[in-house]
Amino acid sequence: MDMHTVVVGTSGTTADDVVAVARHGARVELSTAAVDALAASRLIVDALAAKPEPVYGVSTGFGALASRHISTELRAQLQRNIVRSHAAGMGPRVEREVVRALMFLRLKTVASGHTGVRPEVAQTMADVLNAGITPVVHEYGSLGCSGDLAPLSHCALTLMGEGDAEGPDGTVRPAGELLAAHGITPVELREKEGLALLNGTDGMLGMLVMALADLRTLYTSADITAALSLEALLGTEKVLAPELHAIRPHPGQGASADNMLRVLAGSGLTGHHQDDAPRVQDAYSVRCAPQVNGAGRDTLDYAAVVASRELASSVDNPVVLPDGRVESNGNFHGAPVAYVLDFLAIVAADLGSICERRTDRLLDKHRSHGLPPFLADDAGVDSGLMIAQYTQAALVSEMKRLAVPASADSIPSSAMQEDHVSMGWSAARKLRTAVDNLTRIVAVELYAATRAVELRAAEGLVPAPASQAAVAALRAAGAEGPGPDRFLAPDLAAADTFVREGRLVAAVEPVTGPLA
């Protein structure tokens, strides 16, 4: 585990901290201010619990059952029951990094002092994270309103020493055994605490934060592959001139154009037209790459603003306010997060689509300006990259299906008390698949473009230094260059890993300088 420590205070957290805890095993500590805020808000909850008047979440039932006043002797049972009954997820297990993000972000809200949870409950949450214990959370169970209820309930169940969890060795065992093995005492929930552990947008937010981190790298990678394809197609880099993008000043467009221009610096391929009638303009998939990639970049920036606001939020219902009031609210509704999750799935699908169009152009002898059919060694005997493009097209087709917004749907629940929900968890789950698919799509374009660049080099045309660096690094990673047909899946898998790990960007930046 990474020995880096993330200190959780009262005022939210950062995207970098989420990634550090979720993916890199960073340790978690509560700040002194957070412990003090937890204790102060708990005093307020205890005072309200002692009063005869019912207070939602403290001395009442939940959701459609909120009208029932719960007697003192039944309140601990009420908190246990809400966790047990709401831990009703089904389907495959959710990835470890998602569950760690979910737990960490719930701890972030608890530590704000607006939930009324005791300090010892928050400390147990931190202890479970630090022990590498990961609750078993299932794919289905959240409607993205009243929080990610079932996923968070499975996490709360582990704090109680119930249900199943995965240990640091990857073995799934009863949660009580894992807690005991790490010297962690299960929590005994008191008034409001069960509800406070369940009522947040933490799962969808965690997945948004990690998707943004992945998509930042993918968009830079896609700028590089677009430049390689432009070069391989003997296109013109003149369309990347800064003055052209300055008159349509979308920030992402300018950044993508600059990335491409720097990758193409010193190329001996651009602008060589082998047609009888020289091209005046390149095809849209080549010429408009900065516009499409850039619009996606600007969408990422907007989504990051939404994520930063949510990371600074305390999402619970009811909440403890600084003046001592405990008020019901609707802040648990996932709409703000759900919308940008769906927006990202749309731009990811379009980026995949334009990548595939350039790949197809590289393989078509009628549009590739002198490249061999399918970049094959001996076309007819060899099929070259024909079926690599089929695979890419299948991925793009799925991306388009995944771009259908989840947040446009709402299925009422809880006897019509929760009559409009966000489906943000579903939006986040399909975005994770979309990011995986986009990585593969970019990898196929990279594989085709590098082969095409090498074939041009064999004709005596010298690629840009950055292009040569990308080709050399990809070949060193196990994706072979031009030649007779061979078992292609391992090469594509190597290209996928190369892109996924950010190694394409790392390969060219020593030549280009840092890319946006």
C-alpha cells in the first residue's frame, strides 16, 4: 500500500485524494477539526433524541414510513434494520476501487460535522479503509436518489461486522472475521447513524472522479493518434495553425490543435499529395479532430466543476446545521452528477466514432492515398488489419448504445414518496464501460496509424520525431509492426495496455514537451 496519507477535514476533499485512496491505497486520517465537529454535531442529535417531539431520521421511520414515531428502546434496532434491509444489492460485484471511493467519500461527508455521527463511527470507517477491507457491493440497487442506498448499505453492514467483505489478500470472508483479524471493533449504531451512512451520492461521484482522471489521459492520447493518422494519410497540418483556432476560441479546441501540431513538428509526411488532383481539404475526421476532441475536453472541464462542487458538499438527510437545527432537505438527489456522467458518455462515444472513421480511412486503398489495402503485407494473401477495424466498429456501436442517457429515466419508489430519481449510479456504471471501450478504440487507431507511418517511412518519407518516439515505444511494448498476417489479438491487447497506462503520452512528451 502507498504510505501517502490523506487527512479528512470538515471542508470536503479533492479529486486527487479520491484517486489516491481508491486506486493507490493511501491511508486515511481524521483531522482534529473533524473529530471536534463530529462530537459537536452529535451533542445536538443526542439532545433532539431526548425530546418527546419526533425528528426525522432521529426518532422516526424513513422514507414513506417517516410518519411513525419510534420509541427510545427501539431506535438502535431501527438503525440496524435500515442497514440490513437496505443492503439489498444484486448482480456482479462492483470493482474494489469503486467501493473504496464510495467509502472514502461517505467518510468525507460524515467528517463535515453535518451528519450527527459519533467520532468513533467515523474512525471505524477510516480503520476499515486503512486495513484494506473492501465490502462486497453489488451492481444493482441504487436509483441515484436518497443516495446510493444499497451500495452504501453494504458498506455500513461491514462496519457492523455483518455481511461479506474482501480482505487485503483478495479473499472474500465474513466481515466480522476480517474486522476481528485487524483489531477493529464493529460499531453499534445509535440514533440517525444508520441513515447517515446510507444517504449520499458517493458511489456515482467516486466513479465520476475516476472517469475524469482516465478521460484526461485518453483525450491527450486521442490527440496523438489523430496526429499520427493525419501524418499517415499525408494530410495537411495547416488546419492546426493557432490563428485559425483563435477565431473560434473554445479552450479545448485550441489545446487539441496545439497538441497535434506539436506531435507533427518536423514531419516529412504532411502535405504530400499523391493524387492526380491534389487535395484542397482533408476529410472531416482528419481536419475536424481538434473541434471534436476539443469539445470533449471542454465537457470534461464542466464535469470537473460539478465534481469539485460535490466534493465540497455534505450530502445527507436530515443535516445538522451550525445553528443547531436538524433539517430535512433534498440534497441527496443525484441529478447534478447524473447529468454530467451521461454527458461524458456522449462525448466519449463521439470521440470513439471519429477515431474509428480515421482507422477505416487508413485501411481503404481508395481513401488512404497510396497505402496498401488494410495495411496488409500481401493483400489477398494477407488480410492485414481488416478485422481489427471490425472489432473497433463493434466497440463504437456499443459506445453509442451506452450514450443513451440514464438520467432521462425515473422509476418511482418507496410508495411514491421517492417519486423522481436520478439514475445517477446507472449513468456512472455505463460510463465506466464506455471509458474501457474508448481506451480500446484509441488503441486500435494507434496500432493502425503507427503501422501506416512505418509503411510511409519505408517509402523514404521521414515521420515527425514525436511519431517515431510513439512507434518505438509501442513496438517495445509488444505490439509488432508491419509484416505478414499473425495472431493479432495479442498485439491489440498490448496497444490497449499501452494506452490505458498512459504510456503513449509518456512516450511523446519528451519530444513535444508537456501536452494538454
